[in-house]
Amino acid sequence: MQVQVFAMMKDYFDERFELDMNIKNIIDLSEKLIDINPKSKSLLPACRFAVNNEFIDQNYIFSDNDIIYIIPPSSGG
Amino acid sequence: MISFTSSHHQAVDNFSFISETPLDLCAILSEAHHPEAGAVVLFSGEVRNHSHGKSVSYLDYEAFAPMANKIIAEIIGDANEKWKLNIALCKHRIGKVNICETAVIVITASAHRVEAYEANQYIIDRVKHEAPIWKKEFFSDGSYEWSHNCGCFNLG
């Protein structure tokens, strides 16, 4: 699966990267991301996750071909 | 024509609410008139020269455009459901926006002013909190910071 991050999450991760380990949902993904960069721990719980331009919740099971977008809290305007 | 009436929701789907180029308020407003509307409200969210007690040089906005467009379209659709609007539009800049320039514009028009005022505030409040758009503040001392609109997280 591929992961794309935005805004302040780019301070912690590459903008786009691949993960091929066994990650089935956003709980697993969050744990993995915190392993990769523990500094993301405070921001991740405030982020929303999306696949195919739709927000997903923890019941969504990832597919290998998914691109998962990690969307930090908005600060537009 | 960039305005939408409540009978043209489908037009919203094909419209980009995100702009890489400066927002020309006068040009946008000049098209935002409707024969049934006695009130036109324009909100311009502009870049101010200070934030958190520091002097700001400019802001840089980033958006996840596909979802920002979709969410802003939903917000405008919801506003059209809640109020009888002749026009409801929103445009948000991305990229570098200088002091006094417009970062976001919302225009609403309705027969009477109450609906236009209320709908305008509803749209900008939701766009700020829900659309995946982020601002990075660049300060005069050379530092920068990702801004956040709410206290729902703390980067420590």
C-alpha cells in the first residue's frame, strides 16, 4: 500500500511512501507510523484517513492497491 | 459564470473551489449578482501581519484538492438546503499569499440579508474546519509554523 501525507505530517514522514508489511486497518497503520517516527504520536490521533477521496474509519480493511491519505486537522481560511 | 443557484447543485461538482492564482475580489463580486437577491454578502479572509504575537511575512497554503473540492461542494450544498440562496460560492487560495491578500472568499446572496449573512458565516466556519487545507505561517524572524484552527491536538 502507499501512504501520502500532507502539511505538518510532512515534517515527520516523506510525502509519499510505500508500506508492504501486514497492516490491515488504520489502527495498525497508526502504530506502524509511530514506530517509524515517534514524534508523530501526538498528531496522528487528530488526523483523518481517506481512501479514494472518502474518509475511512477503523472498520475499513486496506487492500494492497490502496493509497491511504493522512489528513491532519484543517487550518484553512 | 461562477455563481450557483439552489437549482443547480450539479454544477458544483465540476467547479474548482481551489485557486493557485490570486483571487480578484472585484471580478468575482461583479459576477455575483442575481435579480431575485436583495442582499449580497462577501467575506474575504485576508492575511494579517501578526499571529501568536509574532510578525508574519506571508502564508503558504496547501490543499488536498480533490477532497477539498468535494467537501466545499458538500458544504455549499448543505447551505443551499438550509437557506434559500440565490448565490453561494467559495474560493480558497493555495500557494504563497501575502499580507492583505485574500486567502478565501465566500459570497452569498439571498432575497433578504439575514439568510445571506447566516449562510456566509456557516460556509466559512465549516470550510475552515473541514476542508483539507492547511496554512504555514512564515514569520519575519525567518521561522515558520504550521497553523491549526482548533485546540483539538497539541504538538507539544
